[in-house]
Amino acid sequence: MSIKGSTRVYAIFGHPVSHSLSPRMHNAAFKALHLDCVYVPFDVQPKDFETAARAIRAMGISGVNITIPHKESIIFFLDEISPEASLTGAVNTVKNDDGKLTGYNTDVGGFLRSIKQDLGFHPKGSNVAVIGAGGAARAVLSALCMNEASEIYIINRTFDKGKKLAVEFKKNFKDTQIYAVSLDNKEEVEKSLSSANLLVNATSAGMKGVDSVEVPLEFLSQRAVVYDLVYDPRETNLVKQAKGIGQRASGGLGMLLYQGAESFNIWTGVEAPIEVMRKAIG
Ligand code: NAP
């Protein structure tokens, strides 16, 4: 890679950020398409976030991915945000057009594309149990509601957080029934799972070094599928257990790939080289 005066700079702001696969994925794509662009990681602590956000314009950074814990804070510094980002309340992609900053949420499209491609699942008319009520769960909910899921059960450890999310999304989507369930309420969890066509883990439980959430998978119907947003390890305990009892299941690498591809398209206006990007993070 040769950096010149004309090279356009793309970045990711997060804390921590050293584990991120995005630099590998985007630099491989730039290289494959011979684009004069580079993608660099910046570990930005919350106390420094304002300075970093203002530097996007000041330093002429062409585009930025925003990750934990800044996806909500960035909104304040933008000129415009997309409908998906507004609904989700979070931005993971910023495009800088000559100083005009627009925010997008490509996690929404990334999740949707991954459940379709990796599990053959289409949300319209379906019942879905989502474990978690954080930023990732919000993106999952946006994708499901915008695509006319019929019923959604938000199962969360902190019940009030799930309840608040259910109330918020119900206001925007009258045709989707949304219920909040406490992860501790065994009976309600079993009921949610038995009516679900799709079970999603949108918690950080199950990441390398973190115990998985205990889920009574035996209550799922045989045709239900399981999606775990966690991708490190590539095959989480939840995915292993689901496959072990004959369910179709996928980890979250596809979502990471497709959200990256959508960011790439937004930034460059060029179709992302999916297979190159997949190989870079595989
Ligand atoms: P977050 O905003 O911090 O939310 C974390 C959620 O996980 C909360 O609902 C929290 O419950 C729950 N949780 C955490 N530890 C738990 C445990 N031990 N048992 C039960 N629930 C637990 O994080 P996030 O941004 O939503 O991210 C969640 C996960 O999704 C992360 O692993 C992230 O890497 C992954 N993710 C993947 C992709 C992808 O492209 N595949 C994209 C985005 C995120 P409480 O409310 O009770 O605290």
C-alpha cells in the first residue's frame, strides 16, 4: 500500500479498538479495487470523543466507522442521519461530503442480509425472540420491525431496559406486537422460545472469555433458526448447542461483513468486493 498526498483516509473510532477486524476488511477491499484509500483504527476514550468527532471535519477524514461506546454520542456532531440510524438511535457509519457529515446505521442492513444469506430467514410475518436490549438489539429490532415481523419478544437481564425498548419501538410500529420478558422469568422465556421462528442473541455473553446466556433451546420448534451476533469465537456455545440439537444456526461474522460492505458502498459509491472482504476476516 502506498500512501500519497491524495490518499483518502477512513477510520474507526472505538474504545477498545485493537480487536477490530474492520481495518483488515476495508484495506483488503481498497487494495483489490485499486482505490487510493486507507483505513486506520483510533482508540478514542469517551473523555476525548468530542475532540475526535470534530476532527473528522477538521482533518478531512472521508468516512468513519463508530463502535462501542460511541455509537450514540456521535449523533450530536452530525448534520444529518438516515432513517435507520434515527430509528435505532445509533450511528455506526459517518460519511464526510466536503464537511457535511451524514450518519448511517449499517448494522441494521448487515443483520438483515446475514439472516437471509446465512439462514435463509425472512422476517415478514415471523415471531422472533431477541435476547438483549443494548445497541445491537436496537439494530436487530429496527431490521425486524421495518421488515414486518409479526411478534417480537425482547428478553433481557435488566427487565426495565427491555421494557423501555419495547415501548419505544411499539410507538413506531403498530403492526408488530412487541413484548418485554425478563431473562430470569423461566416460564415466560420458555413461552417466547416456543412461539419463535428465530432466536437472536444480541448480548455480549458468549464472547471469548465471557459465559454464554443459558437458553432452554429445547423449547424452540424444530424449524426455528438461531442467530448469535457474537463472532469471536466464530462458533459460540449457543451456536454449537443449537446445531447439536439439529437447529440451523449462525454466528455474527456475516453481519460484520455485510455492515462493512454497506459502509464501503456508502463511502465509495462502488460495489463492495464481498468475497475479498470475507476472506480478510475469515
Ligand atoms: P451493549 O449495548 O453493551 O448491550 C449489552 C447487552 O447484553 C445488554 O442487553 C446486557 O444486559 C446484555 N448482557 C451483557 N452481559 C450479559 C450476561 N452475562 N448475561 C445476560 N445478558 C448480558 O452491547 P451491544 O453494542 O448491544 O453489543 C452486544 C454484542 O453484539 C457484542 O458482543 C457485540 O460485539 C455484538 N455485535 C455484533 C455485531 C456484528 O456485526 N456481528 C454488530 C454489533 C454488535 P443488561 O441490559 O442487563 O446489562
